[in-house]
Amino acid sequence: MRETLVERLLRALYSAVLYVLVPVTVYHLIWRGFRQTEYFQRWGERYASYSDEPHRATLWVHAVSVGEVNAAAPLVDALLELRPGMRLLVTTITPTGSARVGKLWGDRVEHVYLPYDLSGAVHRFLDHFQPQLGLIVETELWPNLLFCCRDYGVPVYIVNARLSARSLRGYRTLRPLVSRALRTVRVIAAQSVEDGRRFRRLGALETQVAVTGNLKYDMAVDPALEAFASRFRERAGARPVWIAASTHVDEEAAVLAIHARLRQRWPELLLLWAPRHPERFRLVTQQAVDAGLRTATRTLTRQPDLAEAVFVIDTLGELTSFYACADVAFVGGSLQEVGGHNLLEPASTGTAIVTGPYLHNFADIARRLREVDALCVGRDADAVGAELENLLADPQQRQRMAGAAARLVEEGRGAVQRTLEVIRADMPPVERQDGP
């Protein structure tokens, strides 16, 4: 695909605006650094400045943060198995995503932050890592990155692709540029028919879109979860437990109010609380203490005891393990217009699920769970509290929901293999091993 005059002008204007905004990126890193100190580190990577030698060839996967890294995990595992000798680079944007990459794969993959979408930085990134194939997870549509990959001859696929109606509206201003950038992609492997339709409305060609399903259905359930939950119960006791997972700042007061309400009926009730962002760990712990609730944290005590009313999960990468310890899960980001978070994690652990009404990020999964009566949705915080109370009081209903969710997860598997089939034509060849 050749660059047209209109494309050249749009790229030049977009790049000029980004270069004017470079001081804002520095301010952003400083501002985030005061909330999460990891943002003060590795600034060179943000602008594609590297101290090591350039690479010969790389298979590159980009996943913006923790949720996308978790979604990509089954695919990355499959790639490591298929190409064990291949250098595999996983980029993220957030420190929490970086930490998750390290926990999942250690030194089996390389990690750097994806640079800002400045044309010079993108050129340096591609010159340094020389990717033979690029897999972008979900919805990371950076125009300079996509155009430069085309210019360098790097085949790019958007895998596990999703685009909500809200995100589609958000691209309205940049649509003339984004639609052209989107057409540089080999294939958009969409999670659902609706996602594929929205990508086409954004500018993708009919021939670019394939529906491969959601990689999250292929997440492996850790066989150690049962033992983890058993040890948890030995320490915490046989009392009822609910988890408030991936909560955002505007949901925190509601979580405490719901817990206070539920403890009127079950005074021994334990809340497991996992804020979405690490900078909220200390603050929600203090809120629980200020509410007069005996509170412990994963970092300090590892497990709650019989006296604790709240246990804050102030670590990363352990949410699924604690889902397995709870009777009922509230998945956050759904009582405000964040759009919800991963519903398949609690579904895969056999935990009954309750959310608020804002689920546009996981609309397809939420619809399927509701169709099989495996999800309760409250219209507001009071309704969420009522749903949690009903489920805590009804173990048979919890069991029915868990069974329906488990069947749905099993039926949804296969996205990894379908994605591998889509990208097969551009997969780097297997390196021949020299004989003795």
C-alpha cells in the first residue's frame, strides 16, 4: 500500500501535534510517578533509547496493561511452545503490565515499554528490535506505529480485537487518519461479530476482519488454585466471603457501604478487596480502618485470620487465586462508566458474579453470561448489594451459576488455535538446529 498525499499530510499534522506535546508526556510521567514510583524509572524506553545492541529478529506482542497481558497469555504461551528459539518481545505501557509480564514469563520473554507514538521514537524502536511479526492485543491503534510498521515491511495483526461503541465514538476526531492506519493491518482478529462490525465502521476493509473469538476463554485454570483456597479457609475459617475486585476510586465508598450492610446479617463476613490500581492499595486499606473494620493486607499478613473483616489484596497477579476463595464476586469498573473488567476470571474459578450496569468493555461476555443465568447485574450500588445478599444466602443458586459459567467458558475455548491459523502465513520459520 503506497502512501498518498492526503495520508502524508495527515501524518505530518498528527506528528507535529505530538512533538508539541512532548513536554506534556514528561509532566505525565512525573505526575504518575508521585502516585506510582515505577513511572520515574526507565524513561529511555518511553522515547526508544536503548543501551543494548540492536536485535537480529523479534516476534513482537504488544499488550497495553495487566488485562491485555492476561488476555494475551494463552497466545504467548502457544508462541513460546511453537517457536522456542525465537526472541519474543512483549511491550506494555504501564508498570503493572510490565510486572505481570515478568511474573508470567520471567526471562523467557523480553520486555520494554512501547515508546510514545512519536515518529522518531517509533523508527528507533523498529530499528532496534527488527520485528518480523507484530501482534497488537485488543485496541491499540497508534497511527505512527501502524504506518511505520507498514513502511518497514513488518506484518501487523490486531488479535483479540475489541472496539466498543463508546471507543468508536472516541475515534471520531482522528478517524480520517486512524481509518487509513487501520488499513495497513494484515488482519483484525475480532472477539465477536459486533467488534468486527465496529472495526469496519472505523475504516477496516471487509477482507481484513476475521472473527476468532476471545482469547480469555482459553486461559488455563491453575491446578494449584484448589490447594490455595484450602489453605485460605484453614486460616480464615468457614465464614462467608465476598470479593470486590478491580474496583475504582468512585466505587470505594459503595464497597464499604455494601460490606457494612451485609455484616448486619452476617457479622463474621469477610471482604476480600482488590483495588484496580496499585496507588489505591494503601488508601483503601486506610478507608477500611477508618470505618472501624479490622483490616489486614496480603503484603503484611499473607492470609486473613478469623478476626479480620477486610483483607486488602495489595499485590499484582493474584486476583484469580482469591476469586477461588470467595463465595461471590463483585467485578468493579461497572458501577461507573469505566465499562467493567474481566468476567471470565471469576467464571473460571466457580465463583458467582455480580456487577453494576456499565459493561460496555465486556458486552459480549456479559451478554453470554446473562443468557445462561451466570451473571447478576445491579442497576446501582444498592441493587448490587441486594444481589450479593441474595447469593450469599443461597448456596444452591451460587452452584447453578458457577456450573453455567464453567460450561460457557469451556464452550468458548479455541480462540488461540483460530488466531494461530490467521497469523500462520507471517509466522517466522522454525530455526534449524545445527547438528553435532
